[in-house]
Amino acid sequence: MKKFNRRYDDIITLDNLLRAWEQFLSGKKNRTDVVEFQNHLMDNICDLQRSLEDKTYVHGAYHAFNISDPKPRSIHKATVRDRLLHHLIHSELYEYFDQKFIYDSYSCRMEKGTHKAMNRFRDFGRIVSKNNTRTCWVLKCDIRKFFANIDHTILKDILAKHIEDRDVLNLLGNIIDSFSTLGRKEVGLPLGNLTSQLLVNIYMNEFDQFMKRTVKAEYYIRYADDFVILHEDEEYLKQLIPKISNFLQDQLGLCLHPDKLFLKTLVSGVDFLGWVHFPHHRTLRTATKRRMFIRIQDHSTQETIQSYLGLMRHGNTHQLQKNPLFLDVKIKDR
């Protein structure tokens, strides 16, 4: 296996940090902490570079806050200094690891995303059902408290299989160990770190490879901790459940969410990535529609309307767009 062979000293250069700063700055120029960092930009970047060079860098603390997305989530935000380093690490590692990932992993990857995952699901449904002439069964699974249960030791062992430079591994370990789930040492990654998005894909690539190479699941799609397997045989999918559960538990320290595990036919409707999928169409999840109308009532602007109209273009929502709420807002904004 070809390893990541970039040397630590070649990664932490001043030029690379300045390029990472330009990437980081996009969409953040007016934020208070970013403005403060930029007021003394060269001093701050040179100080970070020196600490990396003499290996005295220590990741700082996080600022915690909660959001509803739509369910409550705890976000942990690092300092600008640390987030700049996250961008550098991500830009250096992404291309190497992205080439290792399976085609049907869609979360936090360039040229992927939810819409391509949904279209792939649609295509798989047509193939398995022989153009909707046979029954297509879908096993849908979710991992319980995904980010909160990432084991640091397992993650660092996976990284060590790919990365040769010990100093690069130590820096990644510094970032990984900067956070842990409340009450659990060396477990958990923070929602909010750019590095976390890549690291969880590296972590779950072990599972993806198991599904493709060992299980040989041909019609398998994963988006973060949400994954589906399509097959014509219900019994085959039932027998997969303990295999999947055992691998996740034994190899990655993760558990399937018992309340989010479903085995059903495509014709009955499969809830995946915010939409309910049927053989010939997809509709927005009821809870998504409810939140959408509440937001439109609370924030009745053209920008909000256009945002939701963009979302609805990806499914069968013609009747939904006729709702008076959409028409009312368009009239108000004229």
C-alpha cells in the first residue's frame, strides 16, 4: 500500500500556512475573532509556525455551544489559531485519503454530497428492482452517537497504517487528543473541526472496505453515520445485521442505533437523508416540511424562500410549492 509520504517539515512551512489562511478566510472575514487574528496576521502565523517547528505546539481549548440541526447538537469551536492549522492539515491529507475511500462514501467529500447520494440510491433501486418489476429490500442503519464514540487509539492506529512520518502522526495525535467526550478519556471528536470531517471518513473507511471487500455488498451507500444496503433478498439483509454490528463493535468501538435500524421495501418508502424515497419519486420527510413552514413563518424573506425552493428541486414537491406561504412571501417581497 502506497503511504502518505509528505514530510512534517515540508508541511508546516510559512508559505503553506499562508495558503491555508486564504482558504480559512473564505466567508469569515467579518467575524470578530478572525478580525482580531488578522490585525496581527504575520506575527500570529509566524508564532504558530515556530511552535510547530520546535514541536511545542499544543492545541487550545474549545468554545462550546448548542445548535438545532434539526436535532440538538453540541458544537465545539476551536480558536482561529487552531482552526488555521486544521485547514493546513486537511489540505495536506485530503487528496491522499480521498483516493483510498470507496466511490459510494458521500459525506464531506469534493464532488459528492447528499444530492449525489440520493441519486445513487435512486439508481441502485432501479437496478435491484429490475426497473421496478421486482421487490427491492433496503436495510437502513445509523450509528449511535457517532462523533462522541470515535476511539482515539483506534483512529491513531489507522492513521499509522498510512502515514510514515512520526512527527506528522504526533501532530495529528495532538489534534485528536485535544477533545474528548464528557467523562470519557480518549474517546470522541468535536463537531465543528474541519479535521473531524476527514478523520471520521478515515475511521469509517475501515467499515466501508469491510462492506465492499468482505461482505461484498454491491449496493451500499454511506453518508457519515447513515448507511443503506439494497438487495432483492430480505433474508440476506437480515443476516447482515449481526455481521455489521459485530464489526462496528469489535473493530471500531461503535454501536448501531437500535431505534434507527429499518428493513423495508422500497415501494413502502425509505427515509434517507431527509427525503422519503419511493421507486418513482421522493418526497420531503414530514418533519422537514414542518420545520420548513415554521421557519418561513418566522423568517418570511425572499432569501429563505429561495433556499427552500432550491432544496425542493431535488424531489417531487410541485404541490408543496403551491402552498400559500410561498405565494404570500413572494407578494410581500415585491
